Amino acid sequence: MIGSRPLVTAVAAAVLAVTASGCGDSGDSGDYAVPGTVCDVPVDPDALSPLLPDGGKLTDSRTDKGRGSVSCRVSVDDSLVLYLAGDVTDPGTDAVSLEDRGLVRLGDPALVEGAGDTAAVADGGAKAMARCTAGGEPREFVGLVQLEGEDPVPTGTDERRDALAAFLKSWFPAAAEAQGCPA
């Protein structure tokens, strides 16, 4: 049995490596590292990670829709999982309300604090608005976070709403800044 010691050591090391890779919050979600930017906007990987499913590859795609409008699609293994949008609008736009059809469609919206002047979180997304100045003119920045796909994560509604609120608070000010309308 003297010759089996290296084998036991190798097996123990392999078990430890597999166990360690599944523990803790390493900023990974599956086989990909959770990024610190999404579509050129800085994000907190710890706030983004809970909204992403496991998978092999994360990609993002930014679309400039013109006139202060930008959208971002985040995919895992070529399946859309997160849609982000930022719009610079005229002042007085009632962009975030509990009667907003988009928010109602996302499920049971509720007002929350901590992101912009007004913010709401629903079962499948979140939206915020803040007054800002762009090009020397008073404007409003409106940001939308929407989960996509058939199996959004986290799977529990309360956990998902908490994760959406945390991500909105992290992403919203950076998105407004990136749009040239710091809140």
C-alpha cells in the first residue's frame, strides 16, 4: 500500500478542487466570468451575477437607437437573458408609475428607493427615472432592466425582485453617466 499514497493525494486534491470551485462567490456563473461592464457600462459583478443563469459563454450587444436611446442585450449560450435600455427624455415624462403598462406586464410592480428619483421593481424587471442635465438642458434619464427567457433567475419571486432592485441601484447611475445625463 506504500505505492498508493500518491494516488490518494491526487484524488484528494481533485476532490478539493471540485469542491472549492462550487463554493463561495467567485464572480463566476457557470463556465464564464461575470463581467464588470455590460455594453460599455460599469456594473457590479456581485449585483449582476444573481440575474444570470449558469452557462458556458456570456455575450452582450449594444444598440444605439439614436436621440439618446441605447439598448443592450445580454445572452448566455446564445439565449437572451437580460435586456437593458436607457433613454434620455424630455422633463415631465411620467416614465415610472405603478400604472405603466410595461411594468404591469412584468408583474406586480412596487415602488422602491435607492435608484434615481423614482423607481419600481416588478417580478420580471425594474425601471427608474432621474432628473439630469444633458447638453446644458434639463432632461430625464429612464433606465429599464428586463429579464428575458422562459426560466428567469433567481427562481424565487422575492429573491428575483431583490436581485433586480440591487442591480438597478448599481447599474442605473453608471448607465445615466454613460448616456451623458448624469443623475
